[in-house]
Amino acid sequence: MPNILDFGLIFTQIPTLLAYLPVTLFITFFSMLLGVMFGLVIAIVKMNKIPVLSQLASVFVSFIRGTPLLVQLYLSFYGIPIVLRYINYFYHTDFNINSVPPMLFVLVAFSFNEAAYNSETIRAALQSVNKGQIEAAQSLGMSYSQLLRRIVIPEAFIVALPNLGNAFIGLLKGTSLAFVCSVTEMTGRGKTLAGHSYRYFEVYISLALIYWALTIIIELIIKYMENRLTISDSVNTPSYRRGKLL
């Protein structure tokens, strides 16, 4: 009987694929961090209806949410060199287009993508904060930045955590597209292995098992964080906010 499916290969090539796990995690964590930061800025701009900026933010979010991530990666890959050429031409700079690291294209595309989606999650979480807390903080003389830092953002983070966790998991799986920008992460390495052995099915089973295991671990971490933050918020909440008399 021919060796149609090599079960041994599925597990023996997992260590080779895991050697590129740091690249996958770097893209995931860095893009998520920038995505949350940019998403927070976009959410605040749209909530405060800042002229011009809020319209630009709405167009940005609509464009990112209305186009495939793969197309955005290609736009980043081909668009950033064009932008640099224009900068060189108009400002007489000397950026070396060929020296731009492929990782930059990937991080820009993923960060912008996460910023657009996270901005809506964060905006909904910010709007869910009790108005009474905001009014009380304002009556104490807190500035807008202090209000955001001490009251609104900590409260909103607890509300947004489950959705941000789902976005993080989606981003982890989305990094498998990074190879289109010449960045070799786990899926890119898997394609190389499959090209050498012609065992494509076994390679993709190995990748599926790795991504599945990572997703389970992340889900457990997020659930633990959510429980801890909920308990901490309940303990630190003043009695009048919990509906009890002082």
C-alpha cells in the first residue's frame, strides 16, 4: 500500500515550524499594540466629533473594513516604496527604497487593519462607561486626560477585553498571510517545507495543530485576565456604585 499519508511527518516537522513562532508572535503582539493605540485615538476622535479628523477617521475605518487584508498587504508592499520615491523627489531626501525591510510592510498593514476594527470595539466600550462616574470626576476638577487615564479607559478596557481578545486571536491567524510580503513566519516556512517534500497535507495539518494550540492558550489567558479584572473592579468599586448604601 502506498504511503498516502505520513502521520510521523506531521509531528516531526512541528519543531521546524516552531522555530519561526517568534516571528509570528512578534507580528501579532506589535501589530496588536499599535492597533489598540491607534484605535483608541480614532475612537476618541470620532466620539468627540472633531472637525475634519472625525470624517477622515470614518473614511479610514470604512476603507479598511471594506477591503480584504490580503489586498491591504499588497497595498502596503507596493505603496510604501512609491511614497518614499515621492518623498525623495519632492524633499530631496535619499531614502534607499530597496533597503526597506519586508517586516515594515507587514506591520503597517496589520496595525492599520487592527486599528480600524479595534476603534469600533473601543468606542463602544468607552461609551458604556457610567456617565455618573464621569460627572463625578469632572466635579472633582479632573482634566479630560486625567478622566480618560483614571476612569474611562480602565473601565472600558474590562468591557472591551473579550472582543480585543478575539481580535488578537484573529490577528494571530491572519499573520499566515505575511509571506506575501516576503516575511517568513510559520506558514511561510510551512510552504517551503511542503515545496521540498511535496507533503502539503501533512505540513498544513502540522500548522493547524500549532495554531489551534496557540489559540487555546490565548483563550485561557484572556479568560483568566477577564476574571481577575472583573473581581478587582468589583472589590475596588465604591459601595454607592454597586447600588448599596454607605
